[in-house]
Amino acid sequence: MSQIQDNYKEVRRKIDEKCKEIGRKPEDVTLIAVSKTKPLSDIEELIKIDVMDYGENKPQELRDKFEMVSTPVRFHQIGHLQTNKVKYIINKAVLIHSVDSFKLAQVIEKEAAKREIHRDVLIEVNYAEEDTKFGVKKEEVLPLIKEIASSFRHVHIRGLMTIAPFVENPEENREVFKGMHQLLLDIKSENIDNVDMSILSMGMTNDYLVAVEEGATMVRVGTAIFGERDYS
Ligand SMILES: *Cc1c(COP(=O)(O)O)cnc(C)c1O
């Protein structure tokens, strides 16, 4: 058993344990292994133990890994997506977590329609309104969803995503996660055509267990699985 395999299993075990403790079904929480900046060989290690979901933040890196990987797996576009880079991932990313403008949705629609495919997306929410983060403000989420859902036929909104603030103590993000869950439920209750609010993508290495407690259905964990990243 390699270190990366061990780490993955440990994170998965903690999620399962937390789910049981609070009465959620473990299979309702997808663990996305965030493999950004890491070599393909790290992904191959996890493929050996049947891990299917990987997160990348750079479109070209997602494309390259998608093309080189030995077994088809699911790649999630979790980082900011510029409109001119949609073409790299449109037929490769299983889910785009980072839609934050009508313009971006419009380009996804155009590229998907061209290829006669459909694409699932999440709306990225800058819940804590940090200047350094992408995403829409909470009060802009519902109007944006209504606009996208009524305009496009190849783009399907499946839920919300957020990157919570960097904090020392994960408890500090509980209110953010709670607020995101409430926002998801509020939007769900609108029963908007072509929208299903089934996915809540939140929680990273530092705070994924708090996110699970507050209703995350996808957590995105990098460091705890693959170790520290080297950006040099
Ligand atoms: C890098 C990244 C993660 C994973 O972060 P860790 O703290 O290493 O778990 C999750 N989500 C997004 C959007 C990221 O860019």
C-alpha cells in the first residue's frame, strides 16, 4: 500500500465515520482527489484502488491528464475557468464547478452545442465576499441561475460550489457552510426548470469534516491525499 493510497483511504474513512455519526449516508459524499500540480503517476496510484474522481484547476492540465491516463476516470474542473479555455475541457470535464458569470455559461453552451453534448455545472459562490476569490455574491446567485437556466439547453445547473476562507480553525468556516446549504435549499424550493440543486461542493483538506457535517455532497481534498504542492 503506497502512502498516497493510505492517505486517500484515511480521508475516506474519516468521511464515512462522520457520516455515520450524524446520520448521513457515506455514499452521498463524493471525495474528489485534487491532483492539480501532481504527476500522472500519483493518479495512477489511486486508480489501482479504483478511485474515480479527480480535481484539476488548470484546463490544459486537465486535458493533458485526461488524454494520458491509463483508465477512463472522472476529471472535475474545480478552478477558475477563462472563456477562451472552455474548449480544452468541454468534452473532458465531467463537472465544471466554477461557473461564475453568464458569459462563461454562454461559452460553455456554445461549445457543448457545437459538439452535441450536455454539460453539468455548479455555480461558484464567493460566500465570504473575499476580494481574492472568484465566484458570485450570494444575493446574485438566484438571478444568475434563473438567467442561465432559461437561456441555454446544453448547460445544466446541478448545484453550488464554494471555496471557504483560509482559517486556522475549521470551525470558523461552519457558518459559511451552513449558509451555503441554506442557499442551496432556498434555490431548490424555487423549482426552476432545467435546474436541480443536488450537489453542494465544499470542504478542502483543512475543513472537509465540518463541510460534511453541514451538508456537503462533494469534498475536494488535495494536500491530505497527495501531500504539499510545489508551485515553483
Ligand atoms: C487546490 C484546491 C482544493 C484542494 O485544496 P487542499 O487544501 O490541498 O485540500 C480544493 N478546491 C479547489 C478549488 C482548489 O483549487
